[in-house]
Amino acid sequence: MDPYSFSALCFVFCSFFVGILVWLKRLDQVGMLFFWHSICISLWGVGFAMVISPATSYETALWAARSANGVVAFIPIAWFHFSLTLTNKLERRRRVLWVLYGVAIIILCLSSTPWFIPNLFPILNFKHYTHAGPLYTLLTLVYFLTVPLGFYELIQKTRVTSGEEKKQLLGLLVVSFLGYLGGSLSFIPVYGIPFPQYGLFLLPIFPFGLAFVMTRTNLFEVEQLAQAAHRDKLTAIGVLAASINHEVKNPLFIIKGLAENCLERQKEGIFPSKEKALESANDAMKRSMEQADRAMDIIKRLSLFAKAGIDSEIKFEPVKVAQVIEDILPLVRYELAAYGIALTRDLPPDLPEVRADRRYLEEILFNLIVNACQAVKETGKPGEIVIRAVSEDEKVRVTIQDNGPGIPAGKLKDVFRPFYTTKAEGTGLGLYITQQLIEKIHGRIDVRSEVGVNTVFSIILGAKNTSLEKNLK
């Protein structure tokens, strides 16, 4: 067996088994699509190895060339589909994807005709090599337009991520680029250009490199992340449940007191006339309705926060930071009251609106305030949280400061790393998720701290009339 065929077959078997491994690790659509992509490239690799093998007859090589290259039509689309799913962009590009799949099916159906591959010819050191027909040129066009789209989506994803997730995506990008570079160069001799095919030796780097990245960065590992995220969600539910009990109980208690007082006074007959009794009852009902409206408003805020999913498409709009803070305070007020934490707000009335997704901003501020509460609890001394907002350089800076124990300078760089925590019952995902959400709305977060004094988290957001380019600077 010649080294070119050996390299192709090594790529085939390793890619197939890595695809199975990813599917077993990710029993979801991402894992399934990566496995589908692995099947496509493996089938092409088997056929290509047969075509370039000097021991293959012309008839067998022609059949292998048509079959393998018919499958090639699905490789770029499977890659694009996988990239869209991994980056949560599938809904936005779904129509384009189905058009591409339709073109691939047409190519596959006509792959056995001379319109696709009319014949084979010798070139370089190969006895047989594919000769392009008109339909094959369409395949080439689709391939070189679609593959870069998949890489583009992944690159865009890396720009709004950081930490471990960014390392995972960069590792996936590098090994995939080397694999696609080696395979893409095989198109050149198809058009009669004797370009050396040393790029075929890059093919095995893809499965081996991917296995290395998966081992070193936990790429495609979801079980640990899912368990920790579930614990974080339960903690948030606990805070919200306590807030509901605390916030709604007060107006209900007032309503109950008003009703009991009115009935007791009527029973004792202390009203001088029926008109006075009716006036007192009307006053009690009016005040009861006010308290009921207050309770309904609190429930509405809690309901909207709980229902606001962050998995759908981001919707940028002008948002008033002060209003968002006011809306989420009822969600954390019990946490503040339970531990005697004083909250101070310094929010200028002329603060400009920011351009953000309101749901994301609510989640971000909720996470940071709860995180500050948890830090203050550890000190056992009177706690204080200060929320400030200032306008600076066409941006808005929001700071959440607490007088908790502080974070040592050597550990500040780790606070946004997934699974890093200094709390006995922490998951280490709260600040990591918060950073991901801030980056998705093109913001920035930083932290400074002095042990025994305070910790300050700062969020920098673009004003509503600030361009995206300025936000990303």
C-alpha cells in the first residue's frame, strides 16, 4: 500500500471512531451531527484511498470515485450544520441549510453519470485520478463556499467567549482547519493541475488532534457542566421562592388585617351610623385592592424573570439600567433582609440607555447581586452592597460593590473560570455564566478586590447609539 492510501485509510478509521466517541459523550444534536460529519468524511476517505491505490482496476476506481465524491457533497453541509448547532445559530440559517441539503441530494442522485465524473486520468504519481465534469464543478463551488461558512460561525463564537470554552473552540478550529486543508488540496489535480498532494498527510492530524483537544480541554464534555448548572438553577429557584414568600406575604398580611379590623369593629358596634360603617368598609376595600395590586405586581415581575429564557435569539433594544435594577430587587429583597444587608443605589436620573437584551441584563445583575449577598454572609459582620452606574466615553459602567471578605490578588484571574469556587457549597459556574452572558450582549466585565475590605464587579455596556465596533473595543 502506498503512503497516500495509507494516510487516507488511517484518517478514515480514526475519524469514524472519534465520531462515535463524540456521539457517546454528547447524546444530543451536536453529538449526532458531528457523527454524521464523521461518517461523510470517512466514506469519502475509503473511496479516495481506492481511487489512488495503484492496485485498483480502472472500472473499480471509477465506481469508487463517483460514489465517494457523491458523498463529498454532504461533507461541507454536515460541517456547516454542526457549526450552526454548536453556536446556537441553526434557526437563523435553517432555510439556507435546507437549500444546501437539496443541492447535495441532487448531486448524489446524478453522481453515477458522466455529467459528474466522465473518466479518470493519470496525474502526478497516481495511476487514476478524478476528472471533473460540469456537475463536479458545482460540487466544488458548494464545497468552497460552505466550509468557510462553518469556520466563520465558530470564529464568531470564539470572539464572544473566554476561558475554557474559548480554548475548546480554538482547539476545534485548529485541528479542523488542518484536516480540511489537507482534503481541500485534493481538488486541485481534478482540474488537471499537477499540484503535489502532500496535504493528504495532514488528514490524520484531524482525528488525533481532536482526541488530544478533547482530552486536554474537556471538549464536548457536558455531564459535569450540566450537573453544576442544575445545582445553580436550584439555588436560584430557592432565592426566588424565598422572595415570593417574603414579598407577597406582607401585602397579604395587610389585607387580612384590614378585613379583620373592619369586621371586628362592625361586630362591636362602634360605628355611630350605617353610613360610617359603609365608609370604613369602603376604605378597607380600597386599601386592600392597593395591597392586592402590589402583590400582583410582585408576582408579575417574578413570573417574567422566571419565564425569560436566554436560549433564544438575542434581541438588542434600548434598556434603562435603573429600571432593570428596580425590577429585580424584589427577587433578592428577602436575601438582603434575611442577612441584614444594607443596599445602596447610586443611579443618576440622566443615565443614558444601553443597547442590550433586557433578559440577559436581568440575569446578569441578578447573578452579581446574589453573588455579593453570598460573599457578605461569610463575614458575619453588618453587610453592605452598593450599586452604582456612571456614563463614560459613550458607555455605561455599572458596579456592584460588597464589603465581603474580598478575593486574594492571586485568585482574581480565576474567578470567571468554570468550576472554580471558594465556597463550600458553590458550583463555580455563577460568574462563568455571567461572563458568557455579558459577552453575548457585547459588554465587558472586570473585578477588583482588596482582602478584608471589598470586592467590586464592573460591567461596561455600550450606550444605545454606540456602534457595535465601539462596543467591542
